[in-house]
Amino acid sequence: MSTTAAIELLQSALSTTLILAAPVLAVLIAFALVINILQTLTQLHDHTLIFVPKLLGAGIVILLLLPWLLGRLAEYATDVYRTASYHRL
């Protein structure tokens, strides 16, 4: 495998990782922002108040987006297999 093929595979792996992680991270940031504002307003600073809603939010987002996430991952795996088999010839 050439160096350019390896670099292309690494770039596609990183971009796929960012695309798959972005929705979950966006929801976690939104939950954290809302909860931190509520904690500031109520002056109630407890770490479990942040952890549980973020955990539930991430779980719900992953369950809702699971078909899309698996489709993108399967598409990436197919592309990697095709690229690897093409460069072996």
C-alpha cells in the first residue's frame, strides 16, 4: 500500500469519526449548557445533576440515530475494503 493510500484511509477514518460523534457531542454540550444555567440560577452545584441528564440524553440520541450511525459505519467499512482490495492489485 502506498503512502498516499494510507493517508487517504486515515483522513476518511477521521472524518467519519467526527461525523458520527458530532450529533452526540452537540446534544451533550446543549444539555450541559442548560443544566449549568439552571444550577447557576438555583445555586445548587451537585455533580450528579449534570451526569444523569447528560447520560440519558446521549443514550436517547444514540438510540434515535442508531440506523443512520450504522449505515454510515457500514458505508465506511465497505469503502475501506474496496480501497484496500484495489491497492493490493
